[in-house]
Amino acid sequence: MTNDMPESPSPAPAPFSRIPYVIGAVLIGALVGLAGVYGFGGLKRNASGNAACASAVSLSRKIAPLARGEVAALTMATAPLQLPDLAFEDADGKPKKLSDWRGQTVLVNLWATWCVPCRREMPALDRLQAKLGGKDFQVVAINIDTRDPEKPKTFLKEAKLTRLSYFSDEKAKVFQDLKSIGRALGMPTSVLVDGHGCEIATIAGPAEWDSDDALKLVTAATGTGS
């Protein structure tokens, strides 16, 4: 029978046998030192940066039983996560950021005209905005078509979706920003965000946002329910 395992190397001469261990110890010591300077400090910075999001996790746990029926696919936040300050434009081409809605609960939605489920979902988002939109809650639907900028505007007009404000990002960077934190895997993507810009829940795919299930959950998320 042949032996397919590589042959074991001959033992190193005694005078040099301790060299690898010495080098290893030096490298480990150096890495621990670097971790003390950069790694542990980074962990502290991340923890303090997400401190404001602890309440979002508590809220998520509280309203989790409402993630059923038409919104059963929602993934509720289980760890503090502050979203990037997403940058995009309004209908007049003026710059907007997610932080412009601080103090309000926001449903951030990414959509495109080439995305069939997105187009089907838009009327429900429009009705959600009509029913709950106001000082406590807003639907911020961001179009990421990268070619004809008039196409999504025409779609909204022809579909008579008048309650949603028009926002766009022709470079689709908002998608990449959410993807970088694991919150955008496909289209459409929606993230329910609290007044501090922290994740409450996320869903990959469409939902019936004007259903009784969705209305109860969003109302509870805003803290305006009875």
C-alpha cells in the first residue's frame, strides 16, 4: 500500500529547534500590542457608536410578535446597528440624507423600475404613506435606476402614486452602503429605522405594507399606538 501523505521533514538540529517558537512568541506579542492600540480601541468605539441603538433593539423585541401574516418575513433587530447616513437626492435634485429624518420612524425602501416585485410593492407603500405618514412616520422610497432618470418618475405618475415623495440615487450607492452592513441582499429591500437612525427590522423582498398586519407593526414601532 502506498502512502499518499507527504513525508515528515527531518527534525531540525537541536541548536535551531527553539527559533520558530521564539519568533512565534515575538509575533504574538506584537499582535497583542497592536490589538491593544487599535483593536480594543476600535471595539470600544463601535460599542459607544451603537449605544443609542440599544433602545431600537428593545423596541424590536417588544413588537416582534406583530411580525406575522403579511409582514412575517421581517427580520427583527437583535443587536444594536446604526445605519450609514444614506445620501441621495429629492425630486428637485437637492441632496438628502437619512439623518434629515432624525426624530421620526422611517421605512427606508430601495426600488427600481427593472425590479418587478418592486413595482408591485409600490402601491402598498404609497397607501402606507397615505395612512400613517406624518410627523411621527415617513416612507422614504429611494429609486436606484441608473439610466433613464425620467423612467421611474413616469412610472409613479402613470400608477397614480402621489403620496410618496420621490427620492433617487442614480449611482445606487445606497444599495452598496446597506449591502456593506448585510442589509441589502436583493431588491426590493426595506429597513424600518428609529428616530436615531437605528435598525428596528429589515426585510428582503416585497411586503403588503398597507395590510392590517403591517399597519399594526409600524404603528407600534412609532410608539403612537394605543
